[in-house]
Amino acid sequence: MKEQKRSLLRNDAVQSLLASLLCILIGLLVGYVVLLLINPAGAGEAISTIVKNFMTYSRRNAQLKYLGSTLVKTAPLLMCSLSVLFAYKAGLFNIGAAGQYVVGAGASLYCALALGMPWYVCMLAAIAAGALLGAVSGVLKAYFNVNEVISCIMLNWISLYAVNTLLSQVKEATSPYTLNLANTNPDAILPALPSFCMAWFNDNQYVTIAVPLAVMMAVLIWVLLEKTKMGYELKATGFNKAAARYCGMRENKNLILTMAISGGLAAMGASMLFLTGFEQWQCTQSSIPGMGFNGIAAAFLGGLNPLGTILSSYFIQHITNGGAYVDKTMYSAQISDFISALIIYLCGFVLFFKYALNSRMDRREEKKRAASAEDREKGGTEQ
């Protein structure tokens, strides 16, 4: 039994799960302490409300409706986390998922509002735009050895202001927001789920095929990375370009392809949100949307596993949305963002937690081996 327990703790997936749960618990605990310092009278209720999110409603219909709203924003976050994860598995750090998300939003909305395209064309345009932006960083990395972090950060801001300028052509006359998608081009709205599924979410109009599509993409990325020759080559190239070249792999092509796929995933996530009509793009915004950066946290909290990111993406969005229900007379709604930020910060230590766990088990096993050897020596001396 003890051997089974030790082997279970050695399992990478189990270690990732334990490390992620530890990050979540520490983040919530620190958040609770901060709430106590701000206003101890409502700290317990506030942290409970953040964790409950839509469960704060007493009526089941309301709970299901706002569960749907949480899932609507989970889909793009999951796609951004897959974008970061895919590049990381291939040895690259795609901090440009935020910029790729932005161009995805720009391309999909422009095609929908200015060109009157149907939803599937808008989504393909978003994927193409994100892939192209990712490929730019890939080319700079492959042929000029420009660090992808540097090129991605610069492209993030270029993307933001370019999209602001582009979408200014399709914004409302009296506000900085883009035209209402449902009124301008209903064909660009993503199809709703089947009626029996919509009943689960109290006919929330924003719950579309984006939710199952994002989950399907997570499964597809897992298959691609773990079960295909292409995935093996991409990972091998990212870990060691020289070795990949020696084995006959086209390392430059693989680096560019990795960043292109990564960019396409993040951009697809943006189309999954904006083509529901759930949000409109603000053409005057001066900060990059946090969805791409939150994708980094979701990827690491999910143990860098495509299937694990499904749960981690939902959890981060669940906590973030929960802040809207906090008593505003005691705390700011952004307190949930603070707690999410704590968990995101702690995600950087997931690998450290796994290392510490393995080191501790190694020391225990070494002590047991030493004690066993000593017992054998004593037994031999007595004989």
C-alpha cells in the first residue's frame, strides 16, 4: 500500500494537481487575510461570495444563467492558455498571446461589421491574423535569433493600436464601442447550442458552440503534442535546435510553425468571445486585454497539460467573476482580481512545488535505503 502511495505521488499529473491545489489554497488564504485587514466584519462573507460566484443566487434558473456567462468567458481564456502551453511545450515562451488575442478580435469584428461576413469566415480570419502575428515572432527567432519574449511584447502594443485604428471605422457614433453585432450582422453570431443544452443555462443567449469547441481544441492539442510525429518534432526542436537539425528536422520551419499555431489559438479565443455579442470592443482602450496574460496563469495552474487547462481556466474565470457579487460598500469588486493575481503569481511556483516534493521523497527513500543497509550489516555481523 505504501509503495502504491509513493508511486502515485511520483506521477507527474498527480504532482501537478497537488501543486495547483496548494497554489489555490494559499491564494485564497492570503486573500482572506487582506480582506480581514481591510474590513474584518465582512471578510468571511466576501471570500465565500467570491468562491461561490453564481451560487450566491438562491434561484436555480439564475444560477444556471450566470454559470453560462462564466463559461462564455472561460472559452477564450482556455484558448489563450492553450496558446501559451503549446509554445512552452516546444521550448518557447509566447507572452504575445495577448497581442494575438487582440488581432483576433480585430479581424473577426472587422469581417463581421464592415464586410458582413458569416461567423465561420470571421473566425477563420481571426485565426489567420493571429497565426500571421505569431509567425512574425517565429521568423525573428528562427532566422535572426531575436528572443520571442522581446518581439512578442513589442508586437502586443503594435497590435493594440492597429486594431483600435481599424475598428474605429465600425464603432458607434456616440460611443467608443464597436457596433452591436446582433443588430448589424446577425449571421456573424456564433450558433447557439442545441435547445436541450440551452435549457441548462436558462436560455442564456451568449452560450454558443464556443464552449464545446474550446474543449475540443484542448483535446486536439493534447493529441497533437503527445500522439503525433509533428508534435514530437516541434517539442524536440524547441528543446534543442542543434540536435533537431542533426536528426534531419527542419528546425527553423518548426519554430515558425509553433508560433503560428500558438498565435492562431489565442486569436481563435478572441473570436469565440466577440462573435457571441457578449462584449463590444472599446476603440479607445490604452491597455492590452488581460485575457492573454491570464492564459499564462491558466497554463501553469493546469500543470502545462492541455486537459488540465480546461479546469484551471474555468477556476480562474470563476474567481474573477465572483468579485462582481462582493458587497461594494465594504470592498472593491477588484478584490477578486487581486486574489486571482495572487494565484497567478503562485502559479510560477508550481514547478518549484513539484521539485520540492520530489526532493523530499528522494531524501526519505535514501534514508530508508541507508537504514536497510545498516540492518543487513548488523544481521551479517551477528551471524
